[in-house]
Amino acid sequence: MHLAYGARALAAVTLGAVVAATAAPSATVTQPRTAAPAGASVTITPGVQRQSHESRRGPSTTAECKQSLHIACYNPVQIQRAYSLRALYSRGITGKGATIVVIDPYGSPTIARDLRTFDRIEGVRNPPSLRIIRPVGKVPAFNANNANMVGWASETTLDVEWAHTIAPGARILLVETPGGGKTGTVSMDQIVKAEKYVIKHHLGGVISQSFVATEQAIGSAAVRRLRGAYLAASAGHVTVLAGSGDSGATGFEPDQRRYYTHPVTAWPASDPLVTAVGGTRLNLDANGKRKSADTVWNDTYSPTANQLVYGDNGPNPLAAGGGKSVIFRRPTYQNRVRGVVGSHRGVPDISMSAACTGAVNAYQSFGGQPAGWYALCGTSEATPLFAGIVALADQVAGHPLGLINPALYKMASEHSRGIVSVESGNTTVSYRQGGRWHRVHGSSARAGYNLAAGLGTLNARYFVPELARLAGR
């Protein structure tokens, strides 16, 4: 099995050509204290993780993962039961009529075949359709020796298979962008144009994004230019999601080699027009029943997780991201939690399964690694999971919900049964850099909104109809 997570499983993002945009009415764009120059190049490279491959033919089990990898990993039945999804499926709420849009540079050359294999073996019914489009140009041929392409193919597999697992009746639209060919870079401008194409042509109701960069590494000038798709999504009533990051309270500097030694926050999760999805750690039995309450995902101090991801005992930053934006001021929907966020946009908004010590199984057969089953994790897991949840709510509402953040915070203020508090865990991380140890203090979970888990996690049985009612008005 292969352990991959969040931004570390993503290819290089070059912030270059721009799309003009103005600030959203609910947020003001300000200059970060340590912003990179406008047009700076920010590189996010695939995490070429330690790999273990398991040969099997039947459905995956947690016991197999514990035996081979010494971690827990979960199959679709366990995740569906953990989030009380079966109660919705029994009422015909499967995402029927909704479309989940997954944006991934390069994509995967085997995704259609891999999804069929995943569904057949794991007992998930096939989606109504899996459509692949390339609206901004031809995607170069897959190169198994290009680590960036292999990393993006793994990311694509995770996004598609697990968004589909949550909303098996929804259509999947995979949007591939060309990237930078042999260089492995990924143009953020391409991603913006692809998303705007999807929005303009009304191709889907929810967009799942699995890439991050720290705000300081980008700078407010570049962010202002690159957020045109989110303004278009807001106007077009499309929900946009992004993971909160996988380095806990820290994140990469522009060179993508060194970590910041003070707390930072990731974009695009920090954009007020985006729903930021954080990460939790589930503790499930073989049937998907919780053995304990969810906690904030933080594997920084787990030697097992560090060995699988980094190849050493750690500690290394390996945790859910979160914090206060240095670019965006507090949007109006966070006024109820001003005591936590102050005058800044707070991240995340909601959280779902992401831990590397409680990963999910995926099947992939593209080149560059043995075909088979891999354990994947990070907020790149949590984000497509939540995309599936939004698709279910889109079905209940009868139309796409658009920006759901105001509804989420209203649900919390009304003590919705759909929102489940996450009250333990933190995003503090430690690592060795420049010949010395660093510790970046993050936030701790507690009852109510916090900068580690946001509003908490969810019970889909109640969350989906309540979200549809409030956001669907």
C-alpha cells in the first residue's frame, strides 16, 4: 500500500498568468506580512512516499492493514456507516441528479478502469457516469518515470473513488489540465480557466480541489488575481471545496523545501468563497462503528506514520491544517465565532476523515508502481468525502447549493444534530530544520468552533437534509 496525503501528493503549481478579480463583498484582501513578490513561482511537489503493496482479491479490511502496515485503514462500508450514510441511501438519497467536479492536473490514465475495479471489489455500485474533459488543452501522455504525474494520478484516484463512495448515485466529472509537460509544473492559471469553464457551462454543482499553498508563499497580489474562479462560482451558485493542508500549523516556504517556523494558513482554503475542509482521525471497528470520538488528525508524533510517509521516525509535520488568514478579513458568516477568529478569516469550516494512521483504501493500476491497493490519507481524502456529502444535499434540495458556509455556521448556531463537535487533538507540529528542532504551536480542539477542526465533523443522516434546507432556500 502507498501512503499519500494532501498537498504533499500534489504536483508543482506555478503562479504565473492571471485572471483579474475583485475582492468578495464579505471579505477584504490585505497584504500578508511576509508576502512573496507578485507572480512568484510556488512549487508543490508530489510526496513520493514509502510504499507497501498488498496483493489481495477480496474487499479490504482493517485487520489486513494493521498486519501489513501497522495502521488502521477503512473500506467504503466502514466510512459510509461511520457517517450514518446508509440511513440516507435507504431513502434513495445517493446523489442522484448531482454532479461532482474533480479538478486534477494530468489526471490518471487508468482512472475509469480503476474505478470499476474499486467498485466491483468493494461493493460500491458504478456511478451513472464518469466523464473526463480537458477544457484548457491537451494533456501530455502519462510518463511513469515522472514523479509529478505519478503523484497526480494517485491524487486523482483518491478524489474520484472516494467522492463516489460517499455519493454513489452522483455523476463524476474529472477535469484534467495539461500541466507543464516534462517540467512537472502545474499552471494555476490553467486550473482557474478550467474551473471557470465548468461554471460557465453549468457542468457540476460542487468542485473538489486538492491542492494548497501557504498564503505567505503566494502573496495577496497573486491570490487576488487567481481567485476569479471562486467569484464566478459564487455568482453561478456552485460550491467550491478545498483541503486545509497537511502540515499542521506550519507549511512550506516558496521553495517548497523549508517549513515556516511560525503558524501559517493555506490558500485556497482560506478564501471566504471556498469551504475549507479539515481533517479528523476516526477509530472504527470492522463494521464502521466508532470505538471512540473523532479527534483532530495529527500524526506528527507517530513513528509508524512517519516511517510510511517520510521514511524515518519523525517527528515531521503531518497533521490537519488550520489557522487565521493573513490575507482575508473575517467574512460575515463567521461573525458568530469572532471570539476565535478575531478580524481574520478562520480555517477550517468543517472536518472529515484524513488521518494516515486511519487511512482509506484505493485501487490504482497506472505505471510507476505495482497495480493494486494503496492506503491514502490527508485532507485530500477529507475534501472529496465532503464533496460527496454536498452532492447528497444537492439532490435533496433539487439544485446546486452554491456557497454553503453561511448555512454551516447557522446550523452550528442552531445546535444542529448534523454537526458533531470535535473536542480533542491539536495542530501543533515539530520538525528538524537547519540543524535545530522547531515546534510550531497550532490550535487545540474544544467544544464549539475552533481553528483545529472548524465547526466539527458531521452525522450525514441529519446534516444532509439540514444543509439542503438552509442553503437551498
